Amino acid sequence: MGIRSAAVVGTGAVGTALARNLAEHGIDVQIASRDADKVEKLANALGDRAHAVDTKGLGPRVDVVFLAVPADAAAAVLEEASGILGAVIVDCTNPLTWNAGPVHMPPEEGSVTAHLARRFPRARLVKAFNTFGAEFHADAKLGTAVADLYLAGDDAEAKRTVSELARTLGFEPVDVGPLRNARHLESLAILWIHLATVGGKGRDVAFKLLHR
């Protein structure tokens, strides 16, 4: 198949790390955010593979789009960039609040991904790239191991595309089932955040499915 182009919406720590990782692996990446100056600076820093675009200008020829924005902004991105609904859309978001540690605060559908699927039934959604921090978005390796990339969704072809891209970026993809399981991946992300912060484990940790 071969992933030739991707888009990253968001220029926070996760979005920046993803855009850099994609460009370093030879994938053309469009970068979009409401902060036009930050997008332009990031694209210039990443070289010829990166292109700054307006969210509304994200093109239909993009293979994969990463939503690396706050959870409550994800729906607005798809409203603005309706031309990307034919692409595979990776929901990297985790809805949470803070009360002496992270607390999962999903919408009534159970996950942000399920909420997006209800609002945008044509969208090819996959929940993935949400269960570790920006350090692993930049580099999947930790010592001799690599981080698992858990993904959930109802579109089998879209999941194959995300799995292929995950392998290209150095991850070990693990299909955890249908879109309804996106809620469990958000909960796993909350657990990661707890361990990395108030749990005292630090950010250089990732989950791994082990086989006997």
C-alpha cells in the first residue's frame, strides 16, 4: 500500500513529535493549527517534507490525518476540514480532568472516537497513538524494545493502514478490536498519565503485550 502523505492537526508536544517522526521517515506531512505562526515555524524546521496549511485547507489527497488536539476540539477540526473525511482519521485524544491525578471524562458515547463517529458517520476513524507520551510519538524505541501501538476501530482497511504506518514509524501495532473499545484505550491512557506523573514512574515508560 505505502503511506505517502499524512497530516497532523495540532502543534503541541504530541503533534510536534508526530510531525517530526513522519517527516524523518520520508512521509510528506501537512501541519495545521489555529496558531499559524507556530505551524509555519514547525514546518520550516522540519524541512521539505513538511508543509504548513490552514485547517480548512487540509487536502483530500492526504492518506492519514492525526488529531493531536485537546479532546474537546476534535469535533471542530472535522467540521472545519470536511474535505479529509475520506482519509483515515486517527484520534489521538484523551478526555480528562485533574483531581490529584488524571480522571477520565469521556462524552456520553463512551469515548471521543465514538462521539466523532456519531457526528461524522462518513469518517474513517481509528483510535490510536494515545496511550503514551510525546517522547514515544517521537521515537518508538526504548532500549532494545519498542512501544506497542494499540488501535481500535470498525473500518478494517483503515486499521490496516494505521498498522502499516505504525510499523514504518517503529511501533508494534496491536489491534484491540472494534471502535467500542476506544473507551478502553482512553482509560489505558489515563493509567499511563497517572503512572508517569503522580505514580512517579516518569515519562519513559510504555505498555507492552508480552507473549510466553
